[in-house]
Amino acid sequence: MVTATAGERHISMDAVRGFAVLGILLMNIVGMGLPGFAYIDPTYYGGSEGANLWTWAVNFVLADGKMRGLFSMLFGASMLLVADRAERGSGLSPNQTHYRRMFWLLVIGLLHGIFLWYGDILVFYAVAGALAFPLRKLSARALIAIGGAVFVGLIAWGLYKHANLEALNAAAMAPGASAAAMEAWKAASFSLGPPPEALQMDLQGFGGGFMDALKQRSMMFFLMHAVISTDEYIEAFSLILIGAGLFKTGFFTLGWTTRAYASVIAFGYLVAAPVTAWIAWTIAASGFDAMVTHELSVWTAAPRIFVALAHAAALMQLIRAGALRWLTERLAAAGRMALSNYVGTSVITMLVFAGFGLGLFGELQRYQLYFVVAGVWALILLWSKPWLARFQYGPLEWVWRSLVRWSPQPFARPTVAAA
């Protein structure tokens, strides 16, 4: 058996966070190496048959939204931990600590999104974290209930928007449709896919020089945050609250019984994952029809959270049993350096795919992208533990902490003089 804590750190939380950091790349790599809409529709670019189709399907079932969901829930758990440490005397009040952290996270996220990866999630967390913080002292049940209600409400809102899309489509396709109906459908159908010129803009922008890529990335970043991904702020808020509630129950710190974790694993893998697999099969069978994909992508949010929790529960069981310690310890180290590893991944992949790097943007098939993923994973697992043996924080964690306190924090681990 291994302990769940080490000093003020929770090894189990760190390991799940490290797992999520690695897992997020499974999905991000598609937008990093291929034109953006290939993330949703593999027929758009990168291949949609054979190994490419299976790659899309497996990731859709096990990774799409699940790793981001885990990361979001752990953000809520960490929010409570940081506030608790501040209350026990760290020089700043919990409010000062949290809102300074969110301000600087927002700055880091904006820089990351504009200069490295337009699919940044840090901005979402900074905004949602600022809104969620006042609710932190609610009971675990209340936090989970509010977060769950917001999450369900978001699904209902998505279905409502899809029903409006269907109505606009029917009106535009009806015999003798008015010019107004056709124009309304043209405007609304933007959410179903990019305009035809977007493909060439992606290829030329991200495959070109530094300024070409910066221009395209900036446009994509602001488009996503202002238009496409508005719902992501709400989802992040709901999952942060659920994560905070689960933390209070002991879920992320081995506070549940083995049987309880087993129940989460069973429901996630035997119920939620097969439902998601059915959704994936239905989308593929439709030929990735835009309307079918749009509707079912809304529904897939329902089982998504349970698959994510099953991943976390399975890792908890490994840690509790002391199994694969070589792996869980390296995952924990990667999780302690989550910000550095998340942003560092973007630096590496930009240099691999950009025209001013290796120039592989749009050159690999979907399944071939995962050779790059494997290389990045190996690097993260290899460097994180040795780094933390010499330094107290990851590079960006140190910068973030120093900015919050507006003073350089101790970085290198103190050495013990030989007797």
C-alpha cells in the first residue's frame, strides 16, 4: 500500500493530473497537426478509413472531452487546496491568493493561445475559476448538485440550439423558401463547419512562416473564445464545482472505499463507454453528416463525465494497491508540473508542425500523429521526475507562484552539506 499524501501534496491527485496532461494531447494533437475541423470530422482532413477511422473512434470514446474534464475537475480540487493553505497562513488571504492566481493564469493563457496553441484551456479556467471561488465553502453535496445542474442545463441548451438549427434547415430547404429563410440558415450553419476557404487558410497559415502562423493562430484563438467555444466557459465552471465537491468527499485522495471506486469504474467502462461507442458508430455510419454529428456531439457530454471518472478511479486503485509505482510516480511528477508540461507540449508540437519548424502541418495522416504523441509522452515522463529532484517547482509553476506573490520564490531544492 502507498500513502495518498506526501507533505501537503496528494500523490493521487498529482498522478491523475499527470494522466490528464498526457491524455489531453491525444485530442489536441489533431488540431496541432491538421486543419482544425478535422478534430470533429475526420473526412475533412487526415484520413477517415482504416487505421485513421479507428484512431478517431477510440479517441472519441475514451479521450475526447474526458481528459479535459478530468483536468477541469482537478482544477476545482486544487482551488480548495490552495485556499486551505492560504487560510493556514501563507502571507496572502485566500481571496488575494486565488484572484491573483486567476489573473496571472489568464495572462499565461492568452499568451499561450496567441503564440503557441489556439486551443488553449487556461483562459477558460481563469474565468470559470474566478466565478466558482465564492462557492467553495458549500458542502460537497451542494457543489456537486450545482455543478451537475449547470452541466445538465448546458446539454439541454445544446439540444435547444440543435432544434433551432433543424427548424432553420427545414425552412430553408422547403419549396419556395424565402430569401430571408435561406440567409438565416446560411448564417446559422456556420456552427456546422468552416467555410470552404478555411482549409487553405489553415494550410497556408500554419505551414508558413512565423508571422503567417501567428496571424492564423490569433484569428482562430479569438474566434473560438468569442464565438465557437462560449459553452466551454460554462462547462469549465460546472466541472470545477463537481471536482471541488468530489475532493471534499475524498474521491481524489483515496478517501473512497475500494468497492466505491470499483463501482465508478464499472459504470464508466461498462455503461458510459459503450453508450459513447454507439454514438461514435452512429456518427460514422452517417458518413459524418453535419447535422447528425452536431446533435450526437451534444448527447455525448452525458456519458463523458462518467468515463472520465472511471479513468481516475482506475488510477486510484493502482495507487492504493501500490502497483506500477514506476509509472504512477512519474505521472505524479508530470502532474506537479502540469502547467509547464501543458505549455511545453505546445512548444514542441509547434516546432514539429509549423512551417518554420519541421513543416509537418497537414503532412501526416491522423494515425501517424500519434507517433508524435508517443515521443512527447516519453519526454514528459522522463524529464519531470529528475527536474523535481533538483527544483521545487516546474519552470512555469515557479513563474506563476512568483508573480502571484510578486516576489521571486525559492526555486532550487536546498542541498544538504556532507558531514
